Amino acid sequence: MIRFEHVGVTYPGSERPALRAVDVTVEEGALALVVGPTGSGKSTLLRAATGLVPHFTGGLLTGRVLVEGRDTRTHLPRDLADVVGVVVQDPARGFVTDTVEEELAYAMEQLAVPATVMRTRVEEVLDLLGLASLRRRALGDLSGGEQQRVAIGAVLTARPRVLVLDEPTSALDPGAAEDVLAALTRLVHDLGLTVLLAEHRLERVVQHADTVLHVRADGTVQQGDPDEVLAVASVAPPIVELGRLAGWSPLPLSVRDARRRARGLREGLDAGGGSSPTHVRSLPAPPAHAGDHAAPAALLRADDVHVQHGRVAAVRGVSLELHAGEVTALMGRNGAGKSSLLWALQGSGPRRRGTVRVAGRGEVAGDPSTMAPAEARRHVGLVPQDPDALLYLESVAAECAAGDRQAGAPAGTTARLLRGLVPEAAPDQDPRDLSEGQRLGLVLAIQLAAQPRVLLLDEPTRGLDYGAKRRLASHLVAHARAGGAVLLSTHDVEFVAVCAERVVLLAEGELVADGAARDVLVASPTFAPQVARIMHPHPVLTVDELRPSLEVGA
């Protein structure tokens, strides 16, 4: 269905090709998972399969790409529209109508699908993706995850034979992600849909993949069975990392298979000794809870915060304290009110009722909504879900220099922070040419340059590979240890397990849980990370917690 024949792609002004000598084939009715480090060329591979490279992006395309026999060199993207559906990283960029129902129908209107058929397909997709309650909602009023589901639905209504998706679950809560992936898998199995999907949150999707395309840092691509490719890939989900550590072969790709393989490991933990075949020792003691010692200073205090968007009550009576030295994760379903709460805490977002106070250095600073922007930024920094909202200059270097000036920081501060977060971002690159993960890293560096005591982040791991997430986690933990407070809104349970000490859970705008991350995550079937599911009932969250307990090959 999709064939790359010795394909290379070099963008204008680039010294090295984004892809080189790519020879891979995706068969009809297969789900092909594209993996690789941030900035390796995954999005370029997807664009080449849709004709966007080179017709939209420019640059030099060598070799050829065939989609259902059509050569993308001679077929523009519009010539492939009846065969290929595309869902991009930022779904809002592709919206052309005002409401959910209109957006679902738009592609069919362009393809002259009969009205009666259109209505039936819209209803089917509304049910398939759980969008029925949103059908008349304005697209601009939806959360990022809701927009993501609408974007997927708008493509599915046109009934393409090939579906190309770039980070389709990045903005979805765990439950919604499972529903979307289950729907895609059903279409693959039942209707023979061919899916080419790039995703960084591999823990969500590896068990659904028929084949894996590993885009290496040098632009070459390795294709093979999922367990074989992931055994040597530069990126791997926790389940594969645990399998590598334990020496399992073949590698399990689902929690169910991993639990079977980990039976001896769990029994060894029950015994608390090293006598089992897997040479397990007792687990290290979990970190102390905040309540085990004197409470640290509250850097931000919110009382009875309410946020209203039209007739929608996004946040209802939330009271919350953020303490020095603490990384807190804000979690909940799509549309629970997480982004609305972050903007209200930062001061720029609407607040119908309630108070927010931030602590100054040595004295109470007051409400950030009443401060001048430059002053508020020194107290509370926010990295939004859409990084483009804060990027407007023509190069990474210019954005870094502007960040230094606005923060009153020494020259080079933002650039130094960026190198620690996203070392592959070149100073002369246009920010719009960066991947989504790289743009998020740039905005975070700009905010950190002002040294805010309270740092708020909205879905900060979108577009980041596992290595980039580890670097981000280190920066957030370091910020907290230096006396700051971090509140990050995220659906990435694996990231929360690595860096957060506390979890705050929102549901329909209300705070429904607030406790130690280990307690909240392990107790939830929805939000439990992979290792916790594999090791249940042992309260283990990450592979690193098991690393001292395994002596592979001993």
C-alpha cells in the first residue's frame, strides 16, 4: 500500500538530509508504528507518504514514494485525498469550520459524498470516538484532547484507505487514548485500513503494531517485527526497558504478557530475598511523604477558584497550595479543567471567583493577575500547551536573545538552558521548523530564564522522546530542589511516575484527589504506569526502582 524506494529528503538550507536511503514497505491492512528520537525525521517520513514532501515543504526528494501505486512526485496531496487521510501533531491548525459536527462533515463535502451517507458516517464516528456530547460545541472551546479526537474523526468520516497520524494520542488522557487506539485497530482488522502512525508514547501503542519503522538519528530507517526492532531501538517504552533489563526474549509488548514473564520477579519481591531464579533483592524504601516532616513554604495558594467559559463551568471551587521543593502533577480526563486552572493560577486566564496569592522573596507578592507581565513572570511562569503562542521571531537565536532581555537575564542564559533541554535545536533554525517537542523545549527555556519560583506546564511532554523526557524531568526536579514549585498538567503517567511526588486529580472542574504520587497512581487502573501494572500488587512505579533488584545474567 505504501512503498519507499531508496528515498532521501533534504530540506532547503540544511547541511544533512532528514531521511536517507529509505527502503520500506507498509502492506495493506497493517498498522505501522514509526519510532525514533525527537527530531530524527519521523514527521518527514509521514509527510513524504502524503505528498507534502516535497510539494508543500520544498526541498529535494530522491527516490520515490508510492501510495496505492500513485507516485507522490507526480501526484499532489490533493490528488491523494481520496486515498490518504492525515492527522497532524497540532489538530487545531487543520480545522476549517466552527463546530464539531461541521468539521466531521467537511471532508465528505469536498469529496461530494451524498448527504444521507454523510449523516450516517458522522453519527458512526461520533459514537466510535465518544464525541456525541460535543457535536454542537465550538472547536475553539474544546480541550486539546477533545480537539485531537475531532481531528481523527474528521479524517475517518471520509473513509480513507490509508491513515497517517502524527502523535495521535499525545493530548489524550489514558482512557481516551485506549479508546482511540482500539477504534483504529478495529478499522485495521475489520476494514483493512492501512495506518502509518508516529508516536512517542510507545507504551500506549506497541501492542497494536504489526510492524515498526525505526527512524535513526542519521535519517536511515530500520523496519521489522515490533519485538525485534524495539530490542535494539534508541527509544523504548518501560515494558521493553524492563524486558531488556530482565533478559527476556522475545520481549513482551503487552502488560498481560509481561505479567506472565514477571511472575518470578514478583515472587522474589514477596520473599524479600535473592534466592529466586531472577536474583531479586528487596526494593528500596519509597520516598518520604510530605506529611512526614515539617511542611515546606507555600509559594502559591489558591482558594475557591472558579473559571467559567460561556455556559461551561471549567473549574469549580478548587483550593490548592504549591509548596517549595515539590513537583506536583495535575491529572484528569480531557475537558476536566486542567488548562483552565493553570491559566487562572498564572493570572492571564479568566477567574470568575476565588483568590490566588503568590509568595514573594521574603514577603507576600500578591495576586499575579494584578501584576505587570514582567513582574508576574518572575513569580509564576507558564509553558502553554501550544508553544507557538509565545514564539514569534525568525530564529531560535533571536527567540533566546529576546528571552534574555524580557527576563533581565545575562546574555546567553536562555540558549544555555535550551542546550540542556533540546541540544539538537540549531540557533539559526526558524522556530516553526522545529518539531513540537523542540518548540516546547524552547518555550520552557524562555520561561526558566526569568527564574520564576512557581513553574506551570501544560502537557510538557508532547513530542518528546524518552531521553528528552528524562532531561526535562531532571530540570523540573532541579527547579524544585532549588526552592521552587512545579505544577504540570499531563496525561503522561510514565513521566509523572519519574518526576512527581504529588498528584492532584481533577474531574469536571472539581478537585477529587490530592496525595502522594505513588498512592494515587498505584490505586488507579487508568493512571497506573506500565511497571505498576506489571508488578501489581507491589507499589513499584518505574524500571529504575527495580534496577538494583535485578542482576541480569548473574
